[in-house]
Amino acid sequence: FITALRGAFIYNDAPLRKDKSFFFARLIAESSGNVLAAVNAIGNQNPNSQGYYEVLGVRFAQYAKIDIDIRQTKQLSNDQYFAYRLHTGVAFPYGNSVIIPFERRYFIGGANSIRGWRPRSIGPGSSQTGINEVLDHSGEIILESSVEYRFDIFRPLLKGALFFDAGNIWTSRYNDISPNASFRASRFLYDLAINTGIGFRFDFEVFIMRFDLGIPLRDPSIKDINKWKFGNNQKALDVFNASILNFGVGYPF
């Protein structure tokens, strides 16, 4: 049972600029369960047999979460742009919860994330979780970044992009089952998934239809110390065959 309170601060200078450059930043803070916890404390309610409090027979979630999303697009010329995005966030349970609810956890991969992987198929960390075990590909910490060089091919309809993505998710607590899933400052760079790729965008003015081919370069789930795909006896054609074609509407960021 989730009773979330969420607040957001958004800064966007696009309306203030004469060119097509802009800077965007968003901070979202969310918490859940504090009011219910206070009500239980004031009313001297008794916990259930497992030591947790309930509302109408359902255990309620208690956690805090903060998200930061920064984006910038810089116009280089009439038909060339450089864009980047940095997204990071952390969620931690406390009080009446020991884990974050599934729908409030972080997932990564897909058309608007790390485009060399399908949605919810990376992480957490460098654990070797099976790709079909979607429930295990989630975490309480996320770090992802993307850069794009955008250009016109046939104005005004067809535009292109070269992009580079890196990121992963992690659990906040160590566990013996997946020891490489938790976040550690000393090795988080070692856990990053990295891809490059090329994109084609059809600008119909009303909306943009986007096709991005993500080519995975570094897979944190590879057991070898060298996690670069080109360095694990794989040929360029093998890596290309592992590429992911993403479809989206609008720009990824």
C-alpha cells in the first residue's frame, strides 16, 4: 500500500533563448508512509506477527526517493546539434519497509535509456541475472548518461544522430546471492554498460518518428575481467548482430 507525496522542481530556459539551444533540469523528491507511520505511533497500534504495521490488513510502504535529470542541447549550426543527458537517482526503504515497491524501483535499457539493450535487461551491477528474469533486473540506484550529435540529412524530413550511452542500476544493500549487484563507489565504473549507435529521425512537424540502432560495446554481465564485447573473441559482425533496433516517438531527451 503506497501513499506517496511527491514534489518537483523544473528549470527550462528554452522559452528565453532565440536559438534552438536549451538547458533543462528536473529534481523530483518523493516519500511514502510517513503519515501512516505517525498515525500508528500516535494510536499505539500493534504491528503484525512479522513486526510491520498494516492498513486494512495490507502492509504499507515507507521509503524516500530522489531523482535528478539534467539535459542540454547546444545548436552548433543551422543543421547540427550536440545534446547530452545525465540522470541519477536513489531510493531507500526504512521504517515499515525493507525493499522499495516494484513499481517505484529503477529499470534501465530501451529507446529512451541505454539503447544497446532491451528494456529491463541490464543489471543490477555486474550480476549475471538471466535476461528473462525481469523482476531481478531492478534496483534502488540508477546512473545513466547519453550524448548525441544530431544533424540533418534531407531537410526538413530526415535527420540523423550518432549517440553514445552509458549507465546501470544497482541495489543499495549487499546480498550473498548477487554480491555484484550492490553499489560500491570503488567499482561502479567497472559496472557500466556502454553502447554506441546511429539513429534516423523522420520529422513530420507534428511529431518525430525515431529509429535508433544501439550497438553494445561493454556488457557488465560478462564474467571475464575484460567486459568489452570486442575483446571476448567476438567479431565485429557478432557484435552488430547483437545490436538492438529501438523505435520511439520524439527525441530520447
